[in-house]
Amino acid sequence: MTELLPLMTYCLVMSGTPGPNNVMLATSGANFGYRGALPTIFGIQAGVFVQTMIMCLGLGSVFIAYPLAQQVLRVAGSLYLMFLAWKLSGASVGEAQAAKQVSFTQAAVFQALNPKSWVKAVTLASVFMPTGMSTVNSALVVTMIGTLVGTPCSIMWALFGVSIRRLLKDPHKQRMFNLSMGAILLALAIMFLV
């Protein structure tokens, strides 16, 4: 257990702090309620699970051998975050309410472009893989712990969005919320590029 404590702490910090997934979850909770955010919650966790398993099973060595591949993904992810920030900050109140909720598949596939998810998966694969087990078993342990820690964090962010939902019934406040969430996404995108 003491060997797993640093892994769990890292997963808690990476899953609980602001990032593209958590901004998306807060926005989903605020605009669509908790039930509406469930596909996003589960899609994020499924995408992160697959991404972490793939990294732990060997893709990390590809990134070490070809660092340009990781840089290309980081830039593509950052540009996509900028696009999302632009769309979110430009959404009017009616558009935000009429917009389709992020589906399970969209949330899962988004992890391929999410720079924070890549940083987390690469770090888990390169720093926290337990020794003394087969690669598959080590990857499974790391991935399961990441999911067990990450899921409550995702739920918390969606519930944060739900908790402020009443405040956002005022069109001006909802507009300010969407602008703020867009600004946070833009700041994250710039941080990932620097």
C-alpha cells in the first residue's frame, strides 16, 4: 500500500485539478445537469483507461524513441482546446441550452487530443509502473488505480457544474460562465504549448 500511495496521490492531483476534462465536466453539469453529464464522465474514464493501458504496454517507448510524435500530439491537442475555447466562449445562452451534450464516444475519443491526459498517461507508464509483476499486470494495476481515483474526481467536477446551475438561469451569468470556461480552456491550451 505504501508503494501505491505516491501513484494514488499523483492520480488525485492530475484528476482533481483544472484541466480540459474538468472544464468540460463542469460545463456539462451546469448546462445539462448530473444525468446529462454521465456520458461525459464515463467516456472520459473509458478514454483515459484505454490511453493509460496503451502507454503502459509500450507506446511510451515509442514516444521516448520519437519525441516529435509526442510534440505533434501536444500541439494538435492544444489547437483543439483553442477551438473548443472559441466555440464555448462564443456560445449564446440559447445555443448553450440547445447544444448537444458531449457523448460517451466523443469524451472517450477526446482523450487522444487532451494534452493533460497524455502527460498523465506518459508519467504513469514511465514513473509508476510496479516492478516484480508482468508488464500486463503492472499496466492493469496502474490503470485501475487511475480509474478508481479519477472517477470520483470527474463526478465532483460535474456536481460543481450542477451546483452552480441555478445561478446560470440568468442569461448574463450563463454568458459570463461560458466566457470564463472558454478563457480557462484557452489558458490551458497556451500552457500546454509553452
